[in-house]
Amino acid sequence: KHFKIVKWKLFDYMKNGNYEECCIPMIDGRVYGVSTNTGREIQARLDIVYGLQRFYDQAVPVFIDGAEAINSSNIMLNDGTQLITLNVTENQELTIDLCEDTKECEVVKRLLPQ
């Protein structure tokens, strides 16, 4: 109940008819990391982190590396959580987006040393 897009496979059935316990995250009915794309996997990781934060009633900063696979329209946000994304770009400028809330962002640019 704490997760929005991730469902959990808790039992795996074996060929002999028995089952074994497991804990496999599933996204859209697919096994995480096997048949899912990078953007959806990042969304799933955020969902897991946010779910744990809700369960433990804690809000901690979250770092996302490889965030170029997602964009601002499909990124999951959580109230009270600082989200820090790291993106690969071809730019020679370092861009830092400072967001006080999800609607308004101030962009600060600094030149990288040559």
C-alpha cells in the first residue's frame, strides 16, 4: 500500500509445483531490470524510496544519477523530499536548478573552469 507503481512478487513457483519465497519488484507486470527501460526503472526506484519514507515517516534527500532518462513531466515528486538529479549533457556550462516547489524554479548558471 506504500508503493504507487511498484508491485512485489513474493513467491516464485518452481517446476516441481512447490514455491519459494522471493522479493522481486515488478513494474507494469514486468520484472525490474530484466524487461524494463531505464526511465521506468528510475521511476520505480523513486517509488521504492518514497514508499519507505512514508512507512518510516522520514523525509531524506534523494540523489538520482543518470536522470537524463527522465524529464520533469514524468518524474515522481514527493512532498518534503529534496530531489537532486545528475544529468549528462554536452554543455560546457554547469546548470543548477533550485526549486522551492514543483511549480517555480530559479536557474543559476556558472561556467565550468576551462
